[in-house]
Amino acid sequence: MQVEQAIDTHGAETVYQAAAQYLEGDTTALAAVGLEVESLGEAWRIQSIAWQSMPLEDQAAEYLESYRALAGC
């Protein structure tokens, strides 16, 4: 499955989160949205494409969640 197809089928945020989980060590996360990868670089590319497809509101929410996690809130 192509990245764009996965985004159309599962949504950009779901694909973004699956790539994030893969990058954190869950090697089955991207397969759950129909994507097979062989490297961390490929997972990062998928995450970047999904990020660009997310609405600004979802990007802002992700920024806020990341900030809170880093700040310990």
C-alpha cells in the first residue's frame, strides 16, 4: 500500500501515530495501517508525509501534547 492510500483509508493522524510508534520500537505499528517498511528512515518519511496531510488543528494539538510531555505537565 502506498502512503497516500494509507492516509486516505486510515486518516493522516492514524498513520502519523503509527509511524511514531514504529520509531519508538513497535515494528508492527505501520503494518497495522497497511505499510511495510525496512528502515527507520522510511518510517520517518512516512511520518513526514502524514504530518503534511494533517489539518493545522491536529498539528497544533500534536505540538501541545509533545510540549506537555517534555515539560512534564
